[in-house]
Amino acid sequence: MRIVLIGFILAIFTACGSGKKTDEQAFLEDLDSTKVEGPTISEEAIGEILQQIPSPLEISMLLKESGKKYNSTFLNPADNISKYNSNYKKALNLGVYGTDLGYTNIYEQNQDGVKYMAAIKELADGLNIGQFFDIETIGRLATNSKNLDSLLLITTQNFNSINHYLQTQQRANLSVLFLTGGWLEALHITCEVATANPTNKQLQETIGEQKIILENIKLLLSFYKDTDQNMASLLADVEELKTIYDKVKITYTYKESTFEVVDGVMMIKDNSTSTIEITPEDITSIKEVTSKIRSKIIS
Amino acid sequence: MKKFIFIVLSVFVLSTLEVIGQCNSEALSNQCIPKLITGFNFLKSYKIEKGAKEFVEYSYVFTKGTQYMINICAAAQPTDGIVVSLYDSNRNKVATSKLNGQFISAIAYPCNTTGIYYIQYTFDGSTAYCGGSALGFKR
């Protein structure tokens, strides 16, 4: 009877101890992690930065809304997939192809989209995360332009699931590469479109605003620079891009928002303003360096 | 001795009941996705569960010229006392879903400044301290 009782007590205390780590424990683990292979801060902290990276879909939507035509030559050809044999290349190009798929979907270019879906599925399988990419449903939705909203929804959910899974499996490094690849491809497409439309101020501003995301990407890569040579090399490339972005100036003036409730929704009026100072020379330099980094990724 | 066994078993049963009645914030956040108003494209879903802190917080880079919508779903209507507030990168409050004591289940924010924004969920008279939320965008 006593043994059963002790067993019960132990089970309860073990269950109580399996909750979230305390801040102190997390901090000590962060200090400890420098001794072993892996990032220099906790995966939880990395996850908090990763969640901030915006979806490349937002940029594709901006390009379409501003009346820019679809151009498949801006994208990484789906047949390049045979070149990607390491997990490093697979994760980066999963992000690149993810952005390309979003771009083809927004422009309803289903034939190209199908090629990117197949490439994404193959890369995801290669990284053992193929179970999160529902190619059958996506393929079915892609055949009819009336399904665009559902198509965008399910692809976004699939990519969110992939990111979440990688982070819960202590594979956040792949998530960092996946998001870096996706972001860089979106920047590349924007630079290409901006070069073809040199008077479009909105596109120039969008390129300038990427300074904020670049800071996050640089920070994320820096956590792996001592443990992963490939990521250290990518960080060096990103730092070169950052030196150009250092010339871009973003000024922000805060002013309290106003609001009203319309049909049960709180409609906010943002009265703050911001200005982005970026020159055509900056755009040219950003385009050149982005293209150079991208060539290394997709080759 | 019998009394002690009774106490231990009671603790065990109570903790089991707590697990059974736990918050299903994932289901609630999934419920929120189709509730985004037409025209908004889904970006992220967020789980809202009160932990050690008084609030639950996420962050995301919002882009100038884009309108964002954040909604709240909870077991009790409209939001079970869950309030969403939005803070800019300097921690200035730019939006909140509570107005004159009224809990609004969705906010629409047309962003004028690209930057990191903090999406903070707080509990004001909540009973379950459990909910879900979705973030969408439109140009």
C-alpha cells in the first residue's frame, strides 16, 4: 500500500513539474547552450522573432494591386529543384518556392503554380515535413480561379504549420532558412518590378521598409554563426546588404489614433506618419546585392 | 492513513478534471479564421490562454498601406472579457477593442507606418481566460 501511495505522490509531483520553464531556467539554459551544438539562445526566443516576419504574400498582393503584370522570369524555375541536395539548400529554396507559389496564386497563373506545388512538396518531403503540405487540396483549388481565397488560406495554413512544427521539433534553424529564402525572393521580385517602374514611389518605399525585416533576419542568422558554417556564410552576405540599408532612413511620428465602431468592427484611424528616405542609387545597390545572394541560394 | 490516501486521491482527481476542462485555444483560433471579413486574407492564428503573465502577447511586422484585421473568438459571446490592444514598436497604444465598457470582437487597423507591432490580449472580467484570434490583411 505504501509503495502505491509513494507512486501516486511521485506521479503528481512529476506531472506538476512538466509545465512551462521558469524564466530563470530558460536563462540558465541559454547560457548553457553556447557549450553545445545549436543556437546561442533558446528556440522559444527564436520563435518570438520568427513570428514577426511578414508573409511574402503581402508583397505579391501589393504588386498585383498596383497593376504590375505577372512575369515568370522573376521567379526561380521549378526545375532547379534537382540542385538542392542539402537540408540547408532545401530549406532556403522551400522559402523561395513558397514565395513564387504565392506570386503565381495571386496572379492566378495555375499552370506555373502546379509546378511550384510539386517542387515544394518534394522539398518538404526531403525535410520530413511533407505531411503538412496538402498538395491534393491545393491542386484541386488551383484549377478554379473562384477558389483563390481558399487557395491562399490553405497554403498560408500549411506554411504556418510547417514553421510551427519545425520550432516544436528543435529545428528552428530550418524555419530561419525557410523564412529567409521566402523574404529574399520577395525582395528580389520587388526590386525587379521597381527597376522596370523607376517612378513608382510606393515600390521604392516597400524596398526601403525591408530594412526592418532585414534586422530580424540578420539577428536570427547570428544565433547560428558559431555552430553552422552555411548560416555564418549567409549572415556575411546579409550583412553586406545591411551596409547598403544603413543609408536608408525611416522617420516615424506618433500621433494618437482615433476610432469608431462600424458594423461591430472597431475601425481605427492611424494618425501616425512615417517617411522613408531611399535614393535610386540605394535601390540599384540593394537589387545588385540581393541578386548576388539569391544566385548563391538558387544555384 | 485513510485520511491521507483520501487527500492524495482527491488531488489526483481534481488535477485530472482540470486537464479535461482545459482551454482549447487552438479550436477557438481556427473558428476565428472564417470570421475575418470578406476581402481580408488570412495571415496568422493566435492562441489566447492565460499563463503566468496577466496578458498574452504576439508580434508581427505590419506594412504601411496595408489594412489589418484582428478578431477574437471565445466560448462566451462576444469575447468573454478578452480585449486585444495593438502597440507600435515604441510601445505606444494604437488600437484597442474595448470602448466605453463594450467588448468589440474585431478591430481593423489601416497601417501608416511599417514596423513591429505588438498584439496584446488581456482579460477583463473573463470567466474562462481562453480564446483564439486571427490576423488578416488586405491592400
